Amino acid sequence: MAIEYLKRGKPEADRAEDDAKVRAVVEATLKDIEARGDEVVRELAVKFDNYDRDSYRLSQDEIDALIAKVSPQDLADIKFAQEQVVNFAQAQRDSMLDVEVETMPGVILGHKNIPVQSVGCYVPGGKFPMVASAHMSVATAKVAGVPRIIACTPPFNGEPNPAVIAAMHLGGADEIYVLGGIQAIGAMAIGTETIDPVHLLVGPGNAFVAEAKRQLFGRVGIDLFAGPTETMVIADETVDAEICATDLLGQAEHGYNSPAVLVTNSRQLAEETLSEIDRILTILPTAGTAKVSWEDYGEVILCDTYDEMLAVADDIASEHVQVMTDRDDWFLENMTCYGALFLGPRTNVANGDKVIGTNHTLPTKKAGRYTGGLWVGKFLKTHSYQKVTTDEAATMIGEYGSRLCMLEGFVGHAEQCNVRVRRYGGINVPYGEGAPYRDAAE
């Protein structure tokens, strides 16, 4: 492959070193939360958010007062966006059917889709109040039928952000806490004197939030590793540098470590995009953040062919992939590793982040190789069941089961089958032996 990097980001070794530092901080903090509960949660809230109150859970009166601060237009916009997310989540839920099938006479197998019983939704908001994350987690969990939904978000400029609280409440949150960072994730998963633990954690966050979820996985379920935002633009000469640069920087402004990658087969587009990024960074109000991300994590990769572009994209497995080429549907058909695709110049990642209806909590750090993003199905557990309804079926399945258990040396297992063969088939199987083979003609 003739692949050329016109710009590279921070070396992998440096990124790994950053990750190791985060891991150590998170591990110590979670141990402290487990040991001291509410006390350490309060210490961390004061230390990192300069925020203290008697209870970090908002009362209904406080929620109502905060919602009253949201302008009618903003409230209408929130409701519109939430409606789009709910509509798509409901369509997805409707596609998930319970199954029951009689696989042979007297043998019935099935599965049920059962909601997770309690979910903790994290909505980032320390740097930017991410109103849309409330739709993606809280409202989607509600569509799934989760009975207890709690939500945490950090204070914004020293107080709960009214728009975020409105979105959480409208989405269906049962409990709302003004907590951020590791302390929010730890409190929801481990539990404290005042917060009952949940069964599943969902929602995006910074590197510390993502690492806390990773370390808590197993104790609770998690949606996925939703770390710092990643974006990739796959483009050819059918689009111009302005749109490519805008789409790259539009996501780089999330934080100081948000990878933004251009993959193209046009040297002219690559070079013009680099120049356009420099220009936009002189006028972008969030350039203080976006410039750091671009300098440390931005990349421009020049390929010879579309097949090379596809291979590079699948290897990177970016969270957001904006495709603007003369063959967008070809990429849709052939790409296998990504968070979500945004096809054609008329759409963009911001649509998916805020309003169009797909879920914006997506896999990062190559997790798109083995999982998709958050969706209504993440809040549902598919549980199987089986029942045998006739003596003949109990005997026949029991005979096969008995012999197969003995093949593996599991005598106790075999006896579970044998007792049914004796009881429902009238066939004597000595203890510690497998059932005899009977020809079907018998």
C-alpha cells in the first residue's frame, strides 16, 4: 500500500503513558469511594467542581425551578430532539421480538427480552453541558422499559445546568444528582449511604469517566468504552477543504485529546484542508481546545486507492466516520469497524450528536471492532428458557443427554437425564451409566 502521513498525531507510546496515569488515579479513587461512601463523594465534588450541598440529589421543586429557567424555544428544541431519539429507539425496540418455537414435538425453546432493572446515566457537562446525552441515555432507557433510571451530571458554572436537567427530567429520569467525574460513576456503581447502586452504567465522558467504567465492568454492566471523542473524514475530490476542515475541528473542540483524522486519495484536498484548518483556528471561539487536539491527535493520511482508504479506516475504527466521496454507499456496504457512519456532505456528525435520532454514545479506542454504540438493546437482556411438555420428548432428549454427559465424564449430569428417562420412559438406566442406545424403529 502507498499510504503517506502528511500529519501524524502523538505517538502511541505517549498516549499509553497518559492512559496509565489515568488508570492509577481512577483505581485509588474508586477504592476510596468504596471505603468511605458519601464522605469521599462530597470531598471530590468540592475539590473538582467546587460544589457542595446537603444532598446532591435534586428535589422535584428544584427540578421544576430549573426547567422554568429554560427558554420556550430551547425547551421546544429539546423536546424535538428527544422525540427523534425516542422514535428511532422505539423502532429498534419493535425489531427485538421475543421468540418461542417448538423445535421438535414436546420441546419448546424461547427467549425473552427483559429490561435491565436499574441504570445509571452519566451526562457530561463540566466543560460543555451536553444536553443531548440525556436523550441518548435516559430517554432510550425509558423506551426499553427500565424501571429505575438515575442520572448524574456535574455542575456547570457552579450550578445545575437548567437545559441538561430539563432533558433528564423529560427523558424520564427517576433520580437526578448533580455529580460529575469519577465520583458520579463510583457512586452509581458501588453505591453509598444515600445512593443505591445500579446494574448498568451508560453514557460518554472524559478519560477518567471512561476508565472508571472500565474498572467497574463486571461489578456492573457498561454500555461501552466511550472515551474522548474521535472523528474521521473520508473524502475525495468531490468535496472541498472548507467542509473537511470544519468537520474535523467541529469534533476536535470536545477536548484536548480528541483524535481527528482525514483519510483521502486527493493530495490537493489534503494540503488545502491543512491550510483551511490553520485559517479556521484563527477565528474559532473554541480554538483553545480544538488546536491542542489537532496538534496532538490530528492526522492526515493520503492513500492511492479507495480500497486503501477503506483498509485504513477499518484499522483505525474511529467513533464517528464522515464519508464524502463519489461512492458513499460502497463504504456503507464494505466498512466493518466504526462507531457510526455519516454519509454524504448533506449530513454531519453534529446532526448525530444532537438531533437526528441515532444514538451518539459510540465506541472509541478501536472498540468499534467488537461492539456498536449505545442503543435500546443495551438496556435489554435476552434470556432463554426451555420446557419439555411430553413424556416422549423427555425420554428422547434425556437419552441423548445422558450419553453425552457420560462422554464428558459428568456422572451427576447424566443422572439428571437418567431420572427422567426412568420416570417418563419406563427405561431402567443403572446409576452411573449412560442411557442405552435405541434404534428409532423401536
